[in-house]
Amino acid sequence: MLHPSYSDLMEVVNSEVEPGETPVVNSRYSIVMATARRARQLIDGDEPLIDCAENTKPLSVAVEELNESKIKIINDEEE
């Protein structure tokens, strides 16, 4: 089981959205794609934005960064 859960991560990502606005993330797919992209960045040499053990896997780091709001998911229009 993934900790935090997908629903917890979706709540964190959408926490800054005002009532009535479109949520940033509507599906698990968006969470998976965002964390996979961040994990690839970490593999390519980016520094983690959280304190973690040296042997922590990049995907675990990416999930924890998202959970702690250290990274932000943006849509294609904002890029």
C-alpha cells in the first residue's frame, strides 16, 4: 500500500484551489505522471527538496516532496 494514499496526495495538490475553481488534479493518473516526471529529474541529477537517506528511491522522494508541497503540479497552460 502506498503511503500517503492517492486521495491524500490529491487533497494536498488541490489544497490551494478556491471553491468553485477547477481542481489541479482530478485523477490518479495525474499524480502518477507528476511523481514519475519528478523521479526522472532526480535520477538525472536534480537535488531532492526534502531531507532523505542517500539510498531512498527517487520515486519515494518524489512522492514525499509532493506530499510536503515542495513541488507543484502545473497544467500545460501554465507551462
